[in-house]
Amino acid sequence: MDAMERCARSGVVPVVVIENAKDAVPTAKALLSGGIDVMEITMRTGAALDSIRSVVSECPDMLVGAGTVLTLAQCKDCVAAGANFIVAPGFDPETVEWCVKNEIPVLPGCVTPTEIMAAMRLGIKTFKFFPANVYGGLKAMKALAGPFVGVQFVPTGGVNGENLNEYISAPFIRAVGGSWLCTKADISAGNFEKIAGLAKEASAIVKQYR
């Protein structure tokens, strides 16, 4: 099963901001205990690469992606650290071309027809849609799915436990991304039981539709 299929099966891809690498493995284990085996560790902190290495090494059941990847150099660093897939907030042709050439699953951010067409030319069929709540949410993605038959989206931004079922039930949604499962504050405070509980709740909702 490839990375995008794993994301689809999970239904939820937690967006994880880790400020101290020591918290990476406990966070991963909390998500796993709640039934979620995919996580996106964002490149927003200096602890990101060490966090990816730690989870890849100590939690083999967790599929680890690198998020907020802005440049090709950053992408290469993430892959070298062991990241299983790459997520970008926007569409960078250089990064996507390199990932496709090297068979690294990549999820570029595309919210316009022009961006989607450019990414499709490189073989991409699943897109991050960010920020979803700003760019029209489900209504916008449904409209885009009309002319672009077969494409799917992973919306992030404004998705949470209260509207998860609304998003995950749509046929053009492959998975959703979000930080509500493991907020930066909960991770820093060591609230791993809370994270596990929220993961369990999200998994239960996903199972109604998958």
C-alpha cells in the first residue's frame, strides 16, 4: 500500500508541530494508540528533522510525512531524514518534479484550476487544499472535482472534529489534515492521553465512511 493509500485509509493526517524532538515519539505512539497511523511533521521548527528521524526509527508502524516543505533543498533533507511523503502548502514545480522522478509521494497545495492543471501534467492526482476554510471549503472542491475528473483533495485549515464527518463523507476527499488532534500546546504539555482520545474519536468517524 503506497503512502497516499495509507492516508486515504487513515482518513485523517494529523498536522504535527513539534518544538522539542523528545516529544515526537510519544506523540506518534499516542496517535497510533488512537488508531491513526499517519502523521505529518511540519518543517516549522528546528526540531522537525530530528523528530522525523526519531519517529521513523522508533515507530515503524507510523507513516511519517514532512509538511510545510517550501523548497527542493528542504525536501531532500526531509527524505534523507526518512520522511515517507512530502506535503507542501503550495505548488513548486521543481520540488514536485524531483519527487516524481525519485518516486517520493508528494502532496502539493493547489487551490486553482491553473495550479491543478500544472500539477496534473507532472502526474499528480491528489492535492492538498489549503487553507480550505479561506478558499471555499467543500463547495470549492466539489466545483473543481467536476472538470478535473478523478482528482482528490486533502483539505487542511478549518477542518476539525466537529465538521470531520461532513468532509470525510465527500467522494472527492481522500483524507483531511488538521492540527486539532495534537495541538502544539498539548504536545508541549505532554497531554498524550488527550491526543490518543481525540485520535480515537476521529478514527471512529472515519470508519463510518471508509
